Amino acid sequence: MKKMIFASLLGLSLTASAVAMAEPVKVGMITTLSGGGSGLGVDVRDGFMLAAKMAGNKDLEVVIEDDARKPDLAVQIADKMIQKEKVDILTGIIWSNLAMAVVPGAVGQGVFYLSPNAGPSALAGKGCHENYFNVAWQNDNLHEAMGGHASSAGFKNAFILAPNYPAGKDALTGFKRFFKGDVAGELYTKLGQNDYAAEIAQIRASGADSVFFFLPGGMGIAFMKQYAQSGVDTPVMGPAFSFDQGILKAVGDAAIGVKNSSQWSKDIDNPANKAFVEGFQAEYGRLPSLYASQGFDTANLILSAMNKADVKDADAFRAALKEADFDSVRGDFKFDSNQHPIQDIYVREVIKEGDVLTNKIVGVGLEDRSSAYVDACKL
Amino acid sequence: MTLALFTEQLLNGVQFGIMLFLMAAGLTLVFGVMGLINLAHGSLYMIGAFICATVAVATGSFWLGLIASLAGAAAAGAVMEIVVIRRLYARDHLDQVLATFALILIFSEGTRWVFGSFPLYLDIPPILQGAVFLPGGVQYPLYRLAIIIAGLAIALGLYLLISRTRLGMRIRAGESDREMISALGVDIRTLYTIVFALGAALAGLAGALVGAIQSVQVGMGEPVLILAFVVIVIGGIGSVKGALIGAILVGVVDTMGRILLPQFFALFMENAQATSVGSALASMAIYILMAIILALKPQGLFAAGA
């Protein structure tokens, strides 16, 4: 009897999944694969494709295009993917200014957008949309954790800087939200800027007791190298974007001991993360960054929803996405009402493992952090 | 703002200008002598940086890397001139822009293919590490000071080369009348290759020098290229002296604008707003400078052969 129930249940679930898998899901990935920020896009893409490969689901079809960090190009690619390629889901955008250009139009045309990186505040509050899911973080999150950490570490007068684009503004807003001390100076630099001599001179003159900077990709490399040579010894800190795996390799020993905040780290202890870190190294021969982890989680979220619902049934698919029924490499993960994550943000320290620089978790910055804008979202 | 901070920022501006000069000198020579717009000049800058990083990692010596970047970029420039550029002199500027833009794509993708998308590691040589105290209590990174000195030495060298040597004489002659000098029996093809390789070597050197304090990555040359074009337009196309003055002018205006404009707006605005308005205006500062100079002197500050 027991056996029969089991068998019929199995049969049921098989038919259910057969229905769900009937339609292939076409994902359009628009990401930065050339120019200054290409390391980030490559990591998101590689993380995403690794998850797709590990799942082996033949119904997941991915088309990838390079936006070269240009908003106009990203919009063109999105239109082409929606109208010509008939994609069901768009994903991949790294930079918040590109996300702001693409996402509202795309979700307005009825496709889903799953963000593996950018989480501009404008899309987390009043501008939230039922088809927009953020699988990474709301932009402010990592910086909020660092602001809190800076206060508890006893810093009272911080100099803060970020690039002049939506994520940069979110970054400094987030930091100030949880930092109780004074701001000795606040600077917005040009996106893609490579020379920080003028900013470092101002830091030197400001009398700050700490420096918080959000400079992802090549910008962070340039800043750290120049800072190390400047003779200024004020301690620096930042979000993981300023100290990710790609940056550490190029900065060298100057980064050792620096604290930074992240929702993910390669030493988070859970089976999904272990499989991810090992699989990534085996596939690509390098350590994954947080961007890769976000790409990996995005793909797994899509795969989990594909097992539950048909993408052509938008309401069912949306509900399946919202359940977030997948094993995130970060551990606990769920969506808040604005469809942005509720997750822990850790504080990490840059260490040397053998001769490789990497990050190690030293504490939890914020537990179960949602986003500051959730109440403004009417979902 | 204290005097020490002001001096430091002025030095930063000059150092930035010197880097632009190394890029702009080659660009302006190629434009002046051959009448060619070379968009791929930024690729030579990138090639210099990648060669320096690779050789420095392989041999452990930054200086060997620097020499290799000079030689490598010059060689790349010579090959580029012989294979592609040579066919473009007689064409109009639009064809040149199209062809050299194609070269950018080829070089970028080629470099990505060989080295990957992730930035390479290149560090400052130990002897130039750290900061020094200058008179007046200014603390300044030694490496940037070395760049300023090296750049000024190169500017002097170029001046002597162009005004005092036979090669320089031919370059100047080529600028003013290219038919005439080939009629006088000068091998203009070789001359063009030499000038192009010289410009390439300077761009490669700039890339290597900058690579040590910024990041060595694909696409690093294009933002500098745009500024280098601004410099040669301000300085007067074809004039090396104009390139030097224009570069330092652009470097100082850009650096000072980035610091002073946000502070200026902070006098009567809320801080966050002032920084964003100030930063936005600062990124326009050099283009405004260019517009003003072109309005007053349409040929640029030191127009050659005009």
C-alpha cells in the first residue's frame, strides 16, 4: 500500500514536472564583457553558466551579449532580445546606470528581469515592479553593514568616496545610514576614473581617521595602488566590490588586513557553497568572486522556478520565483515584499592563503537585512 | 585650502598632464606629418602596459619591463604602419577613422584572447616606492615625481630631436610639404614608419608608466585617447610644443576642477548636492577649456604649418 502511494505520488510529480518543463525558458543575458568593468560581467556570466551546466537542464537556453558598460547599447540589446529573440527573462546587468536604463522598459513589456548585481534604490522602493527581482542585494546593503562596522570599530570621522552614478549615491547614503560618526569629506568621482591623486591629496588634508571607498573593478585597483604609495596611512575599508577576488590579485599585498562587507564569501560553510567554489575552480581555474556567486544564485533561482511553473504562465512563474526555493550559496535567502533579498551581510578581512590573496569572514555586520526602501514599494 | 594641499594638487595636475603629453606627442606628430587620424593610438598605450606587466612578472624587473614596452610598442607601431596605416595616407579622414577603429577592436579582442579579461598585476619598482617630503612640507609619492621628471626629460629630448637633428629636419619638412621632400630624394615611406614607431613607443611608455599605478586591463587606452585628442586640438595639430603646453593645461584644469568646483558649490549648496553638481561640471571643465581656446584661436595655441 505504502509502495503504491509512493509510486502514484512519484507519477504525479513526474507529470507535474513534465507539464512545467514543456516550454523551454529563454534567458537573455546583457552584461559587461569588454572595457573597464569586464571582469565583473565575466564573473557573473561564468557563475551563471556554471549553475546551468551543473543542473544540466536542456530547457534553459541562454543568449549572451556585451553591453560594454554603455547604457544606450544595453537598451538596444534589451529591445532586440525582447522583440526578435523573444526571451522570457532578462538578466546580467552589472552597473546601476544601465539597470535604470533597461529594467523599467523591459518589465513594462512583460518579461521578467532578475538582477544578478545592480540594485538601485529607485527600483527598490516606489519604482518596484512585479516582474523585477533582485537576486544580489539592494545597492545600499553592503555599505550599510560597513557603516555599522566602522562605528563599532571606533571610527569617528570617515572620509567617503564613490563614483558619480546611481550605485555610488546609494553607497554613500547606505554608509551614512548606519555610521554614527562624522563625515570628514564626501566625494563623487567619475565612473571609470583611473587616477585618484587629487582625491588622495584631499584625504591627506582632511584629518579623517578612516577612509570608506566604493570603487568596483579597475577603479578599486587604481585607488588602492595609488593609496599605498601616497604615504597616507589612514585605514581604509569598503564593500566587497572594492576588494573582490579580481581586484586583490592586481592590488597585491597592499590590501592585506583590510575589512570589507559582503553577502557572500568563499568560506561560508554550506554544501551549496562548497560545490560552487570547487566547481568554479575546476571549470575556470580561478577563485570565484561575489559577482560569480550572484550569477550562480540567479541561474539556480530560475532553474528552481522552472521546476514549478511554466514561464508562459507569468503569474505562476512569478509566484515560483518569489518562493526562492533554491539552495543559495549564501545560506539563508528569501525575498522581501519588494522582491529584494533578506539576507545576512558579513564583515570580511583580506588575508593571504599560501600566496593567494582572498577574503575570510570575521563577523556578521547585519543580520537578516532587507532594504531601507521596502515600505515605499506597493507590491 | 592650505598651501601644501594646493601644491600637491598642482603637482598632480602636472603629472597627469605629462602622461597626456606622452600620448599626445605621438598623436600630434602622426597627424601633423602624415595627416592621419589614428584612433588606435590608445591600443599602443595598452600594448605597452601589457608588455611591461608580462615582462616584469617573468623577469622580476620593472625596468626590463619598461624597456620591453618601449621596444614592443615601437615594433607594434611599425608593423601596424607597414601593414595597414600606409594604405590610408591618401584616403580621407573618414576612411582612416574607420580603419583605425577596426584596429582598436582587433587589438582589444586580441589582448583579451591572450591575457583574459582580468586586470594584470604590475607594481612600482622598489626604489620608487613610497612618498617623499618636498620643500614646504608637501608629501608626494616618489613615483609620480619620477614620472614628471622623466616626462620633462622626454619632452626636452623630443625638442632636440626635432630641432637639431637630420631626422627632425625631415620631420619638419614632411609637415610643411610632403611632395617636395620626396621630390628631393628623401625616403618618405621609411620616414613615416619611423615617425609612427616613435609615437607608438611614447604611447607604450606612457601605458607602462601608468600601468604601475593604475590597472593594466583591456580597454585602458580609449579614455586617455579622447583626452589626448583634446590636448592636440588645444595645442595646435602637429606641434609638439603645443602638445606639451596643452597637456599640462588640460591636466591642471582637470585636476583643479575636480577639487575646486565641488568646494565652490558647497559655499551655497547642501554638501551632497554640491558634490554632485561640482563633479558633473568638473568632468566638463576641459571641454569648456577647449571650446574657449578654439573660439579665440581656431588653429589651437601653437598651430604648426598653418
